Amino acid sequence: MMGRWMPNRYQKGLALLAAPLLAASAPPRDLELIDAPRGRAVPVALYGADPGKPRPLALISHGYGGNNRAYSFIAEALVERGYVVASVQHELEGDAPMPATGEPAVVRRPWWDQGAANLLFVIGEMRARGLADRRPVLLVGHSNGGDSSMLFAAQHEAMVSAVFTLDNRRMRMPRTARPRICSVRSSDQPADPGVLPTPAERRRYRMVIGTVPGLIHNDMWDGATAARKQAMLGWLRRCLETSHP
């Protein structure tokens, strides 16, 4: 199944979620970015931006077939904790569809590479515009967006404080304590072999892997019930509060 759905410096960044997560009310604003060398638009829904006052940066990556305004419950909670949040639109009208057959780690890698390139570009733009500081970033991603986020963390580990995914299923999670690796798993769609850490690896690297009873893959967005959204935010808080070795 494709998984397409509709509708020290590390500790400084992680400590921003020490208090309970509460939702903010300010709507996002659109930031239309163009990555000229790639000739690609990278639209961003921007939450909590305060020009001239750079803040720690969190980036949200939507699931395949989704959009960058579908995770406002996470974005607003992070703004309450002091982050500026860039929710990135990875898919554009006219893009080729992602392959539904073949070995996912092979045939989908160009889509993950593009997602990782988008993240790197947005980080640079946010810092250049004085909206984000230079601390390692927090990455949040759903499904295919989580795969791109895990790839970015593996490629640019010094730039990332933590990765929190909502049921990424294809890209192998880095076996590392820094950046912190965390994920909430669905009740209906298993990950590919080797993607998830073993129990021994979870203990060794202090990875946070959790579940929410009854939460399915396609409900890991604003359309989830209030109780399940709060449960997902609880796992996010646990991810960012857990101490590094």
C-alpha cells in the first residue's frame, strides 16, 4: 500500500518542550520560496515567526498526497514552546507520481532525496531571513515525510536535535543517540523489515517508539480526534524530554 492519505546545544533545543503542550491560535502565513539552483518552488506554511527575533526551528513534512497545513495541532503546540515552525509543501502540481511498485527503498529514494533537499533549503532560508537561530533543528514528518526526515537526519546529523515521525514505514531509522530518534506507530500499517530498531537498539540509543491505541496511519493529522492528537503530542513531549546518555 502506498500510504497516500487525504484531506549542551542539543539539550537547549529539546528543553523547549518541558511544559505540557497547548495549542496556539495564530494562523500560519504563506512563505513562497524558490530554490533557484533546482528551479523548484518550496511553499512553506509559517507558524510563530517573529522577524528580527530568530527562534529555534522545527520543520514539518506532510505525508504523500497531503499538504503543509494539515498538522496545525503540532505546529501550534511547538509555537507555544518557543519554536518557529516551517511546514514544508513537498509535492507540487505536475510532479510525477511516486512509484507504487518495486522495492520502496530504491524506487522512492528520489522522492526522499527531494524532500531532504527541500528541508536543507528551507533551513538556510529561515536563517538568512532572521527567522530561525542556528541551533540544531527539530524534524517532524508523517509517513513519506517522515522517511525524508529520517534521511535528512542520517545525512546531516549535526544539524538535527531530534526527529519525530508519525509512522514512517520505509526509510531505515538511524541507529544513533544524537540526533534523538522517535516515532509514533500506527495500529494498521507495519513498517518494512529493518526500518524500526530492535528492543536492544531502542535501549542502547534511548530511542522513543510508541503507539496510540486505535490510531491508524491515515488519521495522524489534524483530522484525528482530540484525544488522539493529545496522545501524539504526549509522545512528542516524551521524545524531547528524554535525557541523552
